Amino acid sequence: MRRTGKWRWLLLLPLAGLALTGCKGTLWSKKDEVRIGKEVSLEVEKAYKLDPNPAHQQRVQLIGQRLLTVAKVEPYEYTFKVLDSEEVNAFALPGGPVYVMRGLLEMVGNDDDELACVIGHELAHINRRHAAKQVTRGTWASVLIALGTKGKVRDIAEISAALLQLKYSRNQEYEADRLGLEYAYQSGYDPNGMIRFFQKLLAKQKEGDKGILANLRTHPLTENRIWRARQHIEKLTGKPAQEAKP
Ligand SMILES: [Zn+2]
């Protein structure tokens, strides 16, 4: 199929960004989520090219696999890929696909702990079924239930468009931050990476880098997330959270 108007929603996908990606009361089964995630990921990878740098792909996969040693939930089929985009963004699809944009890799530099916390956050959205929960609550529910549970996804464009409009609740974002930190810590990364990441984000937001960070508007205020992350790190590690160097 040619990439015509029908696929234009894909260009908007990063706006949903970190928002795209909970276990009770959902209308999709976990297997539905896996199927839907796979279908949508095919479209994502048509619209965005994968980052051609194998070192980038390998780095994200290695970190993802290490997090999975503590974060794996059946029957999800996790994948970790880098998309060739300058945006500072990462997002997950229901059932397993995790995407990191090249622009985010560039922002974290060589700090694997930061990246592990970001990927952990995305894994938490998948594992806690946040998208499925939001879809179930939303006005899209009837369309999505019909499309999502008929054995075959018949109109992926509609599901994708619905996922695009999906916003996580503030509490889901806090939960993803908290769980992401735990995954990172339990698999041997420094959870203070989360604070360093947020502080870089905050600096960028203060620069007014609106285009690049549009997606992050769906997230709770960064200062608030830093404060919560700090509390959780102290609980988790029994040590004071570390400030990032200015
Ligand atoms: Zn999120």
C-alpha cells in the first residue's frame, strides 16, 4: 500500500509519544494487545525508518534485555528499536514494542542508566496495561473493542488513530516512573539516571524547545516527577538521591 493520506496519523504519533503506552477492567486481552502492538509496529516502521547505526540498535536492545530479566510479563513479546528521528522521545505500544528516537539517545549521551530508566518507564506502561485501560475508559472503546477482538485487526489505521488520541493519566505516568526506577535498580542500573534524565529534559523545556518536546506535554510537570523520583529512590536504595551535576 502506498503511504498516502491514510497514514498521515503516523507523523503525529510522536505527539502521543511517551503517552502511547496497565490489570483489571480492560476489554482487550493480553493476547489482543500483542496482536495490536505488532500490527501497529509494522506501520510505525514504515513511516519512520529505523536508525541505521547498528551500535544504537544494539545498545537499546542490550539495555532492554537486561531490564527484562526483572520486568518480563507473559505473553508480551518485547522488542527494542531505535527510530531515525531527531525528536527527544520514546514510546511503547501495547503488548511489547518499545521505540526510542535517535534524538533521545543523543540527549542522554553515554549514560546507560538514564536510558535504562527511560526504557523501564516504557516497559511499565506495557506491563501495567496502561493503553488498554485508557482505551477501555475512552470514547473510542466501542470501535476498538470491535476492531481489537475479532481475531484479526481489520483496520489498523483506526486503532492507530485511537491510540494516537490516547493520553495517559497523570497517575499512570507516576506509576510508570516508579516501576521504571524499580526495574532499572533491580537489574543493576543506577536509578538516579531517572533524575539526570528529567533534569536534562527540564533544561530543554526551559530553552523552549517546543517542537522537539511536544510529546512530553502529556506528562506531568517535570519538577513534580523529579521530586517523586527522588522520594522513591531513597526508599528503594536506602540512600539519598543524587543530584545531577549542573
Ligand atoms: Zn509515559
